[in-house]
Amino acid sequence: MTDKEREAAMDGIRQAEAVWEELAAALSGAGITLPSLGLDAPTLAGYMAVPLIDLGRCNLDTARRLAAVLRACETPR
């Protein structure tokens, strides 16, 4: 892996971490915590990494609250 490829991979990981933190903060502001929220480790591997955010699992109450928040954000069609 070249230095340029390594830097590109690290930049992608930094961006993924920033988005993860942004999402966690937005969910927290809505009173929702996804306990397994994090970065998907396999997608961080290699110089061609395409980082994904792993939303993980949550209990039924959390899923209902998340659905309610999303419904409240829907725009009329």
C-alpha cells in the first residue's frame, strides 16, 4: 500500500467516525440510543475501504421510538 492509498483509507475512516458521531448525537437528541451503533469493522479493511455505519440491534421500545421520530420527519406526498 502506498502512502497515498494509506492516507485515502485513513481519510475514509475519519469521515466514517465523524458521521457515526453525528448520527449518535442526533439520535441522542431524539432520546434514542442504539447500543450497538458503531463502525462496521470488515468494511474498514484494505486500502479500498468503503466504511459502513453498523446500526446494530435494539429492543422493541427503541425501534418504536425510532419509527415515531422518522414518521414525524416524513414529508407529505
